[in-house]
Amino acid sequence: MANHTTSLPLYERVARKNSIARAIELGILSLLLSLLVYRVLSFKDHGLSWVLAFLCESWFAFVWILTVNTKWNQVEYKTYPQRLLQLKPELPPVDMFVTTADPILEPPILTVNTVLSLLAVDYPADKLACYVSDDGGSPLTFYSLVEASKFANLWVPFCKKYSIQVRAPFRYFSGESVSSQDTSLQFQQEWKMMKDEYEQLSQKIEDAAKRSTPCELTGDFAGFLNIQRGNHASIVKVIWENKEGNENGVPHLVYISREKRPKHPHHFKAGAMNVLTRVSGVMTNAPFMLNVDCDMFVNNPQSFQHAMCLLLGMKNEKDCAFVQYPQYFYDGLKDDPFGNQLLVLHEYLGHGIVGIQGPFYGGTGCFHKRKVIYGLSPDDEESNGKLSDQNLQKYFGCSSKFTKSAAEVLSRLETSRGPHDLLSSVEAASQVAACGYEYGTAWGKEMGWIYGSTTEDVLTGLTIHGRGWKSTLCTPTPRAFLGCAPSGGPATMTQQKRWATGLLEILFTRKSPLILALKGKLQFRQCLAYLWILLWGLRSVPELCYATLPAYCIITGSRFLPKVGEPSLLIPVALFITYNLYTLSEYLRTGLSVRAWWNNQRIWRITAMTAWLFGAFSVVLKLIGLSEMVFEVTQKEKSSINGSDDDNANAGSFTFNESPIFIPATFVLLANLTALVIGIIGFRPVAHGSDGLGIGEVIFSSCVVLCLWAFLKGLFSKGKYGIPLSTIYKSGALALLFVHLSRWISLG
């Protein structure tokens, strides 16, 4: 019976039936192409507005082709971890990576909860090791982890004894007071004790954060004495070691703050990930690696088994270089007012990419094969000469201990799975964490996390796909990992700007999907899928132009839409209705509301005109040598212990600050409001060939104002919910300039 069980497949690949959706998407594309043909045939009868509309709509048609290509073959994987449990003695080791960079923007209590959830997963503890990278070099973060390791010796056994589902304490204790699975007196007593212990841990960390130093900087803390952020030696500390190799104990826990010096590039998160890879290589050298952000806790304790079903179950090894879990968030506000839950994107585009060459690497919640990160291609049966000492040092660096561990991985030799003596490896770990270790090696170029973009995750995944590997998406129930989404306007825009900047950067590197499709092994359709996301920044220009086009037409008395009564008007009307009804149906099928659909539609417009525009501008400045890229850490906040923010009257209200990122959208709003006023009172010039006020243009302009409703409210609100006066003045000046230029062009 056992043999029969282990012979069953560990996963099932299921192709979704989406024939109706394909037909509608092709119908939308045909309407877009019909509109473009109509524009071309009517050029001689119209002016500048017609040309601008044609250029913008050509871009929209191109983006829609990329979208249809990405969603065409939707695939999902069903995994069967209960079958994997029959192979428990053979489960491979996994090294777990957690990255944090700033104890202010990323509170240590979030990192602690993520680490505790990882230490408590349903996986043999003797095959796990957790490495925490602290790019802030903060004694507070180290202190918090030391205290968390003490709590872990209580928390991990408690979770496994009672099969606790949610193993991040702050989430577990914010739910029902007592688990419905066990109401015994013993459980209630242990639950109360565990909650008291966690509250004491939280209080210790909170009190430490209020002090200039969390504790006396002696003993293990001596390395933090007089430490300067961005200028310090590497710090590697073994916080907890599972010396006995107890599979029911607490896994290894190691703290790392890599060396940083002012004149040495540190390559942001990609550099931190490469240090984690090397340090873990000299300490435990597990064949698989999981990386998560500091706020992304384990929500499904069996997520490791689900990933192993795909990593170990694939008949063809090249079909699974990494397993990516979708990035979901906890305590999302009702109807997704900031459009950052991305549920529909995961549901359709995410599963569509799976049907090509596999999902993008998302930077968190991803299981990697170490040998793939080391640059191995699927066609390399062996390491093709890389295993000589000279080649190893040139490729991996000068650490003999690390090159030996890398040779074991590349040669597919079994690495040591017995108890590890981590303390004896601290010196070697500090060596590979030095800032000058990578000079003259392939790190960040041909192996490891690839440098050259602030979205190092997508660039690294693209490089892996370019070698011919495929990837898989795992979507178990309940969701494997949950994180906190940015709240408010500034945090959301900062994140979106960083994404747009980094993604567009990739297009101008040697790892561009266009180059990898021609010279590498990136499939053509996967190349188009990558272009869909890499071009986010460039979308800002046609979006901004199209949003101001109706205002220009009203002011000048010109048109960019057919007249009412003309048969050709049916084309844009049918396109508008079909597209919006189709996208609405996607939200409804995903279980979301009409309000959520509308919120996402307007936020995507706002994001394109603000964050993506500034992201594209940043890349242009970098390309012409006027600025360097800066990695902006997104503010992360732990939800309140009582639950959601929905009780707050202002939950979901858009917030603003003094950043110039809000100027473009405010300008578009003021330009359209001005145009509508001019149209209503009739105060506009009579241009040559003017057809008078167009109803279509007025409706379109009104739709733009509705999309920018949050900014309209911001004009009359105060505090963080109001647009700063400096932004209003600058936007107003731009709007007045736009009106005068439009009138000058029309009169000319």
C-alpha cells in the first residue's frame, strides 16, 4: 500500500477552459484595430487631436496584444502533500532567507513574527535553517531575534502539538481567543501561557525600541558598538543552533549584517540575497532555498510540502527551476480602495504565464534550487569544466570552504545532512559576507541574484528563464504566505514607482527579454509576457496624453471622437462597453464587488499618471548619467491587535504628502475641470474647422474627473487627506499653461 501511495503523482497540471474569455478578448482586439483603421482613413479630415489619439490607441492595442498573449493558456497546479509525507525520511534540507533593511520602516516585531512562523512549519526541523539579513545593521533587530529565539522554544512545540494553522503569533492571537479544534483544559492553559509569553516578548521589543540602545552592547552585542549604518564590518551571529539534529525541535537561526563601506556598491536587496546564499552555503548548504520579505509570514504550515511536490515531482527537471507562491496580503480593506491586493492579476494573468514558461520570480514566497541560482543550465549534465579549483575561485570567489560547497551542489553530490557545527563556520561566513568578496567573480552577473535593477527579483527570474528553465506557480488552500500591503497614497506610490523604475531598467540591460529571446532560450510568448510588465513605466506617457486629450479638444473646439450620429461612433462606444463589462466580469468571477472593480480601474489610471511616470523619468535620468538609482524601502505596518482598519472612518481614504509625484494627476484633474467649465460657459476660441462642443469629449472628460475623484476630494480636504497647497499651486500653473498653449495652437 505504501509503495502504491508513493508511486502516485505528487501534483496535477490542470489547463483551464477559457474559450469564451478568449473570444471576448479577440473581439476587443478587433475593435481596437478597427478604431485604428478608421483613424488612418480619416487623417485628412482632422488635426492634431486625431493624430495624438491614434498614437495613444496604437499603444493601447499593443498592450492589449501583450495581455491576450499572457492570459491565453491559463494553467494551475494541484499538489498532494499527503502523498509526499510517505517520503518524509527523504525530504531535502531547505535554507530559509528573511531580508530586512530598516528597523523604522520595517518594525522588528514584523520580522520576528515572520521568523517564528518559518521556524514552526510542518517540516523536519533538522532539515531547516533560517538566515535573517539585516541591511540596517541594527542592534534592535538582533536583540529582537535573540528574544524571539527564546520564545520559539515554547511556540514551535505548541504549534506542532495542537496543529495550529496560523503560526505567526500576532495573527494567531488576534483571532478567536480559543481554537475550536481543542477546548480541553490543558490547551486553554497552554494557550493563555503562550499569549502571555508573546505579549511579554512584544513589550520587550517595544521598550527596547524606545531606548537609544536596546541593551548593553557587550558579549554577543559587542559587534554593534559604535556601528555606523553603511560603514561596518560583517556581523554573523548564530542565535540558535539545533545541535542534536532534533526533527521536532527548533531549526537553526542565524543573523547576518553584511559588510558595508561607503565606496563599495552594495546592490540593495540583490546584494543581500547573494550574501545569504554564500553564508548558507558555508554553513548548511541546503539544495533548496526559500526567500521571504520580513513582513511575509507563513500562513499555511504545509507550504513547504506543497512546494516539494513540484520540486521533487517533476519528471523533467528543467520544468521547475523555482516554485513561486502568489503574493497575497492580510487585513485588506474592503473593496480594495488602493488597488494593491492584485487578486485579479494573480487569478488570470498569473495563471496565464504558468501556461507559457512559468511565473515571474516575485521576490518573496519563492523556493529556489541552489544549483540554478549558481548559474547551472538545464542542459548541463555536469558542470562542464567549472569544477577545477581555478575556475571555481574565478566564478564563486576565493573562499575555499564556499567553493567546495558549490562544487558539491554543481556536481549533484549529496551534501552533508547530519548535524552542522555552525559556530565553526562563522569565520568563513564572515569572509563571504565581506563587501569586496564579489570583485572579479560572476556574482550578480551570471549567477546569484542579478544586479542592474531595483527589481532584482524579476531580473533574476528572467535570467533563469533565459537559460531555458521553466518555473511553476503553487496556489494551495489556505494561502501559503501573507504580507502587509502599503496603505495610503504615498506608500502605494513609492512602491509602484520603485517597481516601474526597476522593471523599465531591465529593458536596457544585457538581460533584456528581447535579447534573451534572440540569443538565449527565452520563449517568444514568454518574452511578450515579460514586456507586458516591463513596460509599465512607458505606459505613463500615452495614459497622461489620453487623459488630457478631451480637455484639449473642449478648449480648442476640436474632436478626437466621431460625431454623434456617425456610424463610426459605434466603434469606440462598443469598445468602451465591451472592455468595461469584460473586466467587471473578471472581478465578479474572482468574488470581488463592483466597487472593487471601480477602485482598481481608477487606481490603475492614477498610478500610471503618477508613480509610473516618475519611474520612467528616473530611468531616463539614469541612462543619460544625471542620477543613480536609489532603493526606496516601502513603509510596513503591523495591523492592530483588534483586527481591521475598517472601523476607522477614514479607512481607505487616499492620503497625500509634499512629494511631486502627485503633481501630474492633480494637473490632469485641474485641466479637465477647467475645460468642462470653459465648455459649459462657451468661453473658447473658434478654430479653423471647429465643429463646436463635442458631447463625446465632454463625457470622456467627465470620466477622467471621476477616475481622479480622490484628488478632487483632496482639493477640499485638510491634513494628510488633502493635497498640499504647494502641489495645487504647481499643478494649477501647469493647467493654466496647458489652457493657453491649447488656445494658441488652435488660433494658430
